[in-house]
Amino acid sequence: MPSKKNPSDFATTLRELEALANRLEDNTTPLEQSLKDFESGVQLIRQAQKALQEAEQKVQLLLEKDGGPVAKPLVDEEAGDEVDE
């Protein structure tokens, strides 16, 4: 069962989701516990989605230049090397 407080970071949320998924796949877990685990999983998924949305917004703000977005490849497709700034 995840802790009552919100996980402090995204990695913690993913670990808790993985643990819940493992318990839900266990056929010996009682139905009531499975339902509680499922409910906790839904809450954790919502937290993870919110964290991802916030991170995406931060990235968009960082990439904006002169009022418009700047598209930069992360990898040089021909050479397979990282692009330097």
C-alpha cells in the first residue's frame, strides 16, 4: 500500500505502482485488498500524469526563444552523435 503522503518524486511513484501491479497480479490477494490496491494505483497514476504534465510545461518554457518554440534534434541522425550547443 502506498504511503498516505504523496510520493516525493516520480521514481518513487513508479516503484509504488510496480509494487501494486505485482500484488494485483497475485491470485492469492483477497478481493477487498485488490480493490484498495487498484484505488491506490489510480491515485498514483494521476500523480504521475500530473508530474509529467508539469515537466512537459517546464521543458516547453525552457525551449521557447523569442516568443516561439525552438526545435532541436537531440541526436545527429546521420552520425548518431549527440548534438552540441
